[in-house]
Amino acid sequence: MGNVAGIRDLRDKIENINALPTIPSVLKRLLEVIESPRVSLNEISNFISNDPALTTKILKMVNSPVYGFPGRISSVNQAVILLGLNVVKGLLLGVSVFELMQKTMIGLWEHSLGCAIIARLIAEKKGLKEPEEASVDGLLHDIGKVLLILRFPDKYEKAMCDTDANGISIYEAERVHYGTTHASVGSWMAQKWRFPQKLVDVIEHHHKPHLSKSAPVESAIVHLSDILVRARGFGFAGDHALMAVSPKSWQMLGLSEADLRDVLWAFEESLEMTEDLAL
Amino acid sequence: MPKITPDKLRPGMKLLRPVTNKGGMVLLGEGTELTAALIEKIRDMGADSIFIQGTSPPSTPKEEALSGLDRRFKSVEEKPYMDVIKKALREHIKDLYG
Ligand SMILES: [Fe+2]
Ligand SMILES: [Fe+2]
């Protein structure tokens, strides 16, 4: 693989993941809702409200330190109004999809949750207007891994074995086995699911944030969050290799050692309050 | 994890959950920053545990946590700015152990 036709074929297979028999029917319906072109706030909120387990999960998340409204949101309607359609869509996808991951890549949920928290904290430190959007960026940045595992579980297992054996990152191992990476795969689907261009861009570039055109700051934030969560030893994202920070993105964020320590400390405090977010 | 006995309270800690009396009435709200005087009051109340924000020491030994950090940074240590990131993490991990 690696050639154009190979990539096209891979993309087709990923984009039609909904047809796989291994996808639970609840998730199928959810993906249909997310994908529909004119989905309204009302439809999303009805979809969630009709499922008590999903409602509980969503309310737990929006009231957690992952987002900026601790303990203040009491209904799905209120969450949708406060956070907006795209944030809730992202959240809905996050809590539903990572559940499928518990066997193959234990720790990817924690990794994603950790990135969501740190991304929000950095966004707040940098004075970004919508820090909760950074949370969604962090939560979904590695969604491509979930898709690759769902679609090609055996191949992914091999890629994961290669990381330790050859001392490479999962990103590099994916390139060997698929001719592309979870970053591109995730961005294809984010596009198909009609997420905002900025989120698509962040997912595509979170390992090469200096290449991002429409969201360089957001991509840099998620890139650094990913490194910090790994460096802290929290969660698991498919390998044990730490990747170096992109110098350009690091300079763009302009954070000092003291800033990092502030962020890390706030992260620990958030974690304490996040204990019951296990899926 | 965030639950500690009153003798371990120190000024500057913040409450993760409200402190209530036996009747359930809130005496100190969530987020209250503790002072020496407040700590004395809490001890006088005879409460057996208090929820505070921030971490109590992790379960892995400190040496192990720090050598894990070294291991993770081994292949990227020389790359630009990774020394700053590693230093922040090292200090941070030490902070976790108080
Ligand atoms: Fe990634
Ligand atoms: Fe990641």
C-alpha cells in the first residue's frame, strides 16, 4: 500500500465503517445522526435524552473538569445550549466510540481524556475564546486509532508490536502497515461527520502542527497536550515512545517551564475530580 | 485518594467537598481554602475524614516514577525544548510527593 489507489481503497473502507457487523446498533444510529447534514440541536438533544445511560455519561462529562462548567449543567438541553452543537456532537462521539476500545488499546480513553483536560488548560492560559473547543480537539485527536482498530484489528495489533520491537512510534508503525496514519484517517471521518474545519485540521496535524493552515494554534495545543500526557505517564496511546515537540509550535505557544507546571498541577486537580469518568 | 484525616490538613489546602456537621448542615463550602484557624475548628469537630483538592502521594514509589520519566524521554532528550518539558515534568512529579 502507500500508493494513491491503495489509500483511496483504505479511505473507502474507513468511511463505510458503519456497515461492519461488529459495530453495535446503538452506535450505528448515533453515527447516522451525527452524519446527517441538517442535524439540529433538538435532534441531538432528543437522541441523547432517549437513552438514559448516554444521558448520564454526557452529563457526567459536561460537569467534569474536562469542560469549564463544573457541576452546573443539569440537563441535556442545557448542555447543548451552553456548549453548542459541535462540542456536544464531539462529546457524544467520544463517549460512545472509545467504549469499543477497552480491549484493544487499554488506556486510549484515559489518554484522550487527559489530552482534553490539558488542551483546555493551555487554551485558557493562552486566552483562547472557546477553551471547551480545545477539549473536544483533545478528546477526538486520536479517533483515527479507534477507526483503524475497528476496521483492521489484526493489522493494528502487528503495528503495535512493531513499536516496541523496532523502537518506533505508533504513528510511524501505522505508516509502514497502512501507508497512512491515524491522523489522516481521523480527519477523513471528522470531515464525513461534518465537524468544523478547524477540528478536521487539528486531527490531521496533531503530530505535525507546524503544517496546519486553518488551526495552527489549536493544533500546537493538542500536539503539546499529547506530549505532556504521555510524558506524565498517564493513559496509553499505542506505544511507549515519546515524540519530540515541534520547535515552531512550541515557540508559537511561548510557554515557560513555570507555565507547564501550572498546567500540570491543574491537570492533577482535575483528575481527582474525574475519577468516575471511567467508561 | 483525596480523602485525608484531619491531622494531615495543612493551611492552603482547598476543600474538594463541603464540610458538614452531623446534621448535614454545610459549615465550610466546597473550594474553601483552609487556614490554621479553620483546620483547628475542623479537628475540634471530630470529623474522621476530609476531602481536599490536589493529589495525595501516588501509589508508585517516587524513585520508580522518576526513572519512568527518564525512560520515556531517553530517545528525545536531545531534541529542541524537550529539556524544558522534561524539567517541568521532573519538578512536577516531585511536587506530587510533597
Ligand atoms: Fe496521535
Ligand atoms: Fe495522542
